[in-house]
Amino acid sequence: MSEEFKEKLRKYSEGTLPEEERTELEQELEKLEAYQVYVDELMEREDHMSEHQEVVLSNGKSKGKGKSKRKSASGREKGIIRRGKWRARIANTFTVLAAFLVFSTISSIITAVFYSTGDRGDIYRDVVSSAIAVSRPNTIVHLSSNAKFFFRMEMSGKLLKQIGGETVDVGSYSTPFLLGLGGVGKFSWTDERSGGNYYFQYPETGKNSGSLRSDGEEWRMLEKLHEGTVAEAYLSLDRLNTTDELLKKLEPLNLQPVWFAADAGQFSRERFAGTPLGFPYTPLWHADDMKVTKISEEKTGWFSKVTSSSSASPAVESYGDGALREENFMDTLRLMQQHKKISNNVAPFINLDESISYLAEHGVKLYGVVVTGPVKELLKLEENTWISNIRVGEVRLWNWRE
């Protein structure tokens, strides 16, 4: 701000500025809020002088028409300055609000385009649900996504377990996304046991190593349960099995296998494998696995049409197709490896690179299985020598369909 302009402001506040220059300055004051700081300082000084003059006049020490006239003349100028300042503030406020609305609208459009381009949203849902399915025994989640402002999206869904003949709700899961970066997910269990670790024992340590709760106590717990109940059981095997070998052992039983624990290297061979890696009985089919069975087109106008298609997943034998199940497990791990940051947020205790390398070299071998069914059928497993340890999981009232 030049000294000349400051001088004009000083004279304007005193009411001594000529009329022509006064009009020109008032127009400038309405446009430029930057000068308000200096004007406020002048007005404060003027107020202090006025207060001093009032004190002097009240004491009868000084009287003068010129000063009184200047005081009344400056009131109009002060009012104009204040109005100009408030106009500038209101204009700035509306400018900020407009910019915020424009940015919110643009960010929501970019967010929608980003997650829909290349089926990113579907891929991220697949990665998150796969990570839960392979790291949490007998637990799956069906996710829905909700795109938000500022490039964010949230995925959430119910956590489900197969207990007996029904799929039961055991909690919920949610995780935030910022474009392609997934955040740490949140598990909310309806019951503490639902989210607890039910241990498997690796074959080499299973028989004589003891456990936090002995095998005998687990069998006695089953004996005390009412016959009209169904339960989930975590079975440790006496040796490593291929998928086909284990399915053949399970086929005669009146039980439903739901999850297989796979030997994925050193971390699986702890005394108690509390963070197992495995795959569900029902394969986790991905977009590449689906086979298109029908494509249809419908014209909606002269130059437009709607194309629809239907697809189906590969057929799997109930107690067979071990190689297909194992291949699907490896494909799932590779999908998670491609999106490692997202997978690590869901299951940080799994070393994907090490596990995939080990499984590719040694093949998929199983050391545990989760089954569910009537308690009376689970009690019959005590006679099977290929089971080295059992742990009882969730229990529900009878819902079995024989």
C-alpha cells in the first residue's frame, strides 16, 4: 500500500477528503478488503482520540466547533467502511462454499469413475473377501461397497459361518479405501468365540505335545452337549493328506466339511497353528474362472443396444476334484499377491510370498479340516485314528437335514 493511498485513507477517516476523491476511494474500499486492516487501525486511533476529546470536553477544558464537526463527519465514513468490509467477507464466504461444492462434485465423479473403470471395485471386493476366507477358518463375507466424497469408498458386509445345516451371522466387517489404498479393516463379532482362534496341531507335534485345553476335555464337552444340537469342530490330522485323500475319508461321514488347513511352510508348523492358511470347501471362484454360457442383445433405439450375458462357475464333485480345488486355492493366493497391500490389511499375519513359493514347490498338503454337523455324529470321530486332535467351535440348536 503506497504512502499516498494511506494519506487519502487518513483524510477520508477525518472527513477532510474532497468529494471527488471521496467517491473514488469508496469504490475502491468496496472492492479491496486488503486495505481494511489499515483502516481499522486508523479507526481505532480515531476512537481513542474521540474518547480523549470527550473527556476534555466533559471537564470543561476545551471546546471547539471544528473538532465536533469532524467527529460527526467521520461517522458516515466509518459506516461505509464497515459495510464494505462485510460485503467482502460475505463474498469470500460464498466463494469458499462454491469452491467446496465444486470440489465435492468433481471428487465424487472421479471416485465413481475410478472404482468402476477396469472393474476395480469388484476386484477389490474379491481380494478382501478372499483374504478373509483363506485366513479365517469357516468364515466368509459378502461385501457391498459405498462410494463417498474425496476419493473414498467403504466396503462392509456380514461375517457368516456354516454351523450345521445353516449359514449363521456371526458378526460384521468393514474396511475403508482411498482410491487404490485399502485401510485396516474392522471385525465386529457378535460373540467372542466367533472371532477366537481355534487351534490346529501340526502332525509332527500333534499326538504327544499336549495343548492349552486337552483333547480329552473337548470330547467330554461334546458328550455333555444335547443330542439335538449341531456344532463346528476343528480336526487335526495324524499326517499330511492331499485334498482327494481327505475328501475320501470324509465322504462316509454324516458331516459337512467346510474348510481345509494347508501346510504353507514354517509358520504352519508351530505347536499350535493359531493363524492357519487354507481354503473353503466351496471354491472361491473369480472373474477369470467364470464361463460365459449365453449372450443376448436387445436394441433400445436406432443406434443403441443393451448386451447382457450369463455365466457359470466350473462344476465340482462333492467329494472329489481335489486338483481343481487346489488350483483354485493357488489362484486365490496369487490374486491376493497382486494386491498385497489390501490383503495385508485384512490378514497381516500371512506371508503371501513365502506361502505361495512353498506351496508351488511342495504341493498342497492338508493337516486340518473344519467340519460341522450333529453332535452325535461328531462324537463318532473319536474312534477314527486319522484324527489326532479335536477342538469344538460354535454350537447351535438342531438344524440338520438328514
